[in-house]
Amino acid sequence: MEKNRPIRVLVAKVGLDGHDRGAKVIATALRDAGMEVIYTGLRQTPEMVVNAALQEDVDAIGISILSGAHNTVFPKIIALMKEKQMNDVLLTGGGIIPEDDMQSLHALGVGKLFAPGTSTTEIAEYITNWVKENRSF
């Protein structure tokens, strides 16, 4: 892996959730923070997300979810990531996710999840710090 390359983040919307404004806002904010962002667009499957993340050699995957399917989507993606030995890639995200669900997803290996209204600076700092601590360049 090249030294001093920008942090690469894949931002995705999984399933039939058609609300992508938040994902686009996050993608733009992460770009503004100096990251390379790959936005996959709407209606992705967990398999499509993980395959794109592998192909793009990303440091983090960010899933935007408002549909209520977080307890299906995140476990499926983390399982696929483990299967493909993507142990040094962060899976994070945000949307309408109850606190109890955030905690149970975190116990599965999902990183911090962000509620609507979280500052984009906080999200960018979290990703940057996680990558510094968990990825070796």
C-alpha cells in the first residue's frame, strides 16, 4: 500500500432505501476533509458493497440507512467482510438506528454509527482516527 495516500471511503445505500441526500452530504464532507470517496449510489446489495470495497482498496465503508433494515444490512456486510478477510477495513454508517441496535451492531464488529444531525467534522475525525490506529501504510 502506498504511503501518504488519502484515506479511501466507500459510501453506499443498501436495499430499497431511496433517500440519498444524507449519503451525498457525507460523501461531499469526507471529500472536503481530504478523503477519496467512492459513492456507489442507490439500491446496492451487501455483496455489491463489499466487492466494490475490495476492488477500490478502501479503508472504510460507510452505509447510510433510513429504511429500518440496519439489523439485516450491517450483519450481512460484516459477515462478508470477515469472509473476505477485510479485518482492517472500518464498517461505519448512520441513519435512523435506535441506540440499542447501535450497541448490538457494535458488538458484531460494526464501528461507530451516527444519528442524523451528527456534525460531518465528527464523522470525518472518527474515520481518520480509526484508519490511523487500524491500518498500516
